[in-house]
Amino acid sequence: MKKITVLFTVLMAAAFIMSCEKEKKSTVHNNIIVPPREEKVVDTLVHKMNTTENEETVKWLGSSYKVAVRRHTSDSLSVVTDNNGKRYRNNVIKMKITRADGSVFFEKNFTKNLFDSYVDEAYLSKNVILGLVFNDADASGLHFLGSVGSPDELSEEYIPFIVTISRMGDVSVEKARIEVPGDSVAGIEATV
């Protein structure tokens, strides 16, 4: 009788264990695994490009001129939202050109509106003025390379321009021609 009781207990324990395994398998099998919902984090910051400053002395019309260019963001201008939904402050570029005696020949603050005759409003609304750098000088004036484009520092999107300051201090703008090394076409005009 002891053998029957031990055998009966062993069989009951085995049946219990098997029923638990079936229960466990069916529970896991019947559960629907739902991945956690990813919350999209909204970027509420208004980003700024770095302030840059450049100063150089240039020879023009037999005299020396000091050209100082400073790019900084402006709180008074509208905020732009780029193609990725990131918001940026607009830039202002302050240019000051002084003669050798220290007198001011030219001084002006430039914004992206300098290029509004050459770029459509949809492009301007999502982009900023990126820079103005001295390029060369001749009898017609001082020539600077300027650009308007994406404020995202990882982006290479921009439209180049040539900005000329004449002898009389007048400003003129034209689209730049980009020379591509190794390209059989001499000078590709930048287009929007």
C-alpha cells in the first residue's frame, strides 16, 4: 500500500507540473506583446548659430581699408523653422569698412532680406543669412561672397551671392557662379 501511495503521489505531482507548464505556455502564447509607445519629444528650444567675427586689411584704389564683418543672432527678427521643424533665430551681419585714417567708409547691418529679390519667399522663410566674406577688390568695388541657407550646421544647403560695395558705398547683389573642379561646364549658376 505504501508503494501505491508513493506512486500515486508521484503521478499527481507530475500531472500538476504538466498542467502548470500547459497553463504557462498558453498564457504566454495568448498574450499580445505591445511595444511601449514612443513619445515624440518636441524641441521647444529656439537655436542660435555661433557668433563669428572676421577682420582684415585690404588694398583698394591705392589705399588700405580695414574690413570688419560680424555675424550674430538677433532677438528682434522673426524666428525661422527649418525643414526638420527646428526653430532658429535669424542672423544679422554687421559690416564696417574703415579707411587708413580711421574714418568710416561704409557701415551697414545686413539681413537675409538683402537677397529677397533673388530667392523666393518660401525659401527665405525657412533659412537665414549665413555669412559675408571678403573675396576681392577692383575698380568697381569691394566684392564679398554672401550666402543664404539652412541654419543647421550639419546642412550644406545654401545659395551663394556676390555682394559688391561700390566706391560711393552703394550695395549691389548678383547670384554667384560656382566653379566645380573637374566639371566640363565652366561656371554653374546657382539656382533656387
